[in-house]
Amino acid sequence: MTADAFLLYGTHAVEAEPVRLRAGALSADFVNGNLRTIRHGGIEVLRAIAYIVRDRDWGTYEPALTDL
């Protein structure tokens, strides 16, 4: 069964591929400037660290990140 992104998330926007960051036993996925699925020894300890800015209609801004 293929899930329709619009039905699941309310938008046709596609999320960027995560970049896996590792430092010893810690790992995290870097997606659109946010850290997600922070793990220690393969066990998720924190879901996300994000800086969220909303517009007047409660949309979320996605800044363009360069030179990382």
C-alpha cells in the first residue's frame, strides 16, 4: 500500500533526505536545520531539537542552509 503524502501530512511538499551525524555513541539525523532522532547506543533518547518560526497563518518557514 502506497501512502499519499497529502493525506498523511496535508501537503505535497517532500521532506529532504536526512544527513546522519555521528560522534562516538551519539547519532542524529540533520534535516532542514533540525536535529532529529537523537540516539545514544542506537536507542532514541530525544525526538528532535528544532528552531521553529511560524508565519501569520501558522505555516513553518524553511530557511535555505548553505556552506555547511
